[in-house]
Amino acid sequence: MTGKNTPSTQAVESEKETNRRFVDAVTEDRTLVPEEKQTTFQFTKSEDSISIYTEERGLMRRLLQHPEFELESLRVVTEDSWGNYIDPDDFEGGSVTGVEGSVPIGALSLKTSSRKTSQHSAIVSARVLRGE
């Protein structure tokens, strides 16, 4: 039996499998130059979560694997469309070129010193990829 706010093991595994499908489809939109590939973090004082949108491949992959990332929409390129925003439940294939979702405000932290790398994907810890 699971706790009131604890997702069942089956539900967690199902979500991981769904996100793995998205991770495997992630690519960058080659029609955009680097200056056009945006990442935004947005929140207001009254909110308890941070809205995130990114078109950067490494950051998309890490966010999709973050245990607290709640996926809201995907930007998808298919043979028939170029960059439509869809509900994740409507994903039937194609290339994921953008993700939008949120994380709890507690997931954001500004450190007293900079990381050793300036890679944007490092914003989301590599520990996420190792499942730590």
C-alpha cells in the first residue's frame, strides 16, 4: 500500500518509460541558429513552481529525466509539421525540439560560486542522469 502523496511504483515506472520515449526523440531544431534556441525560467512571488521552456537538446534531456519535472507541452517536428506545440499525451512520434514544464521552486538554487562548466545542460545536475 502506498502513502497518500506517494505515487505507486507502477505509476513512477510508467512515467519514466513515457519520459524515456520523449528523451529518445529529443533533437535540436536545425532551422534555428544558436541565438534563436531559447531557454526561459519564469516565476512570480506568489507561485511555488518555476515554469521552464527550452529548445536546447542537453537541457531538454536532463529536464525530462528530472524526477520533479512536470511536462506540460512538447514542440514537435514531423514530416507533416514544423514545430507544433502538443500535449505530451498526443505525441505519436517525430522529433522533440522543445519542452515546457515546471519544477518546484525548491529545485532552484543559486550557488555562492559558479560551476566549473558553462554548459547550459549543467543547470540540471548530472546526478539526475544517474538517478541519484
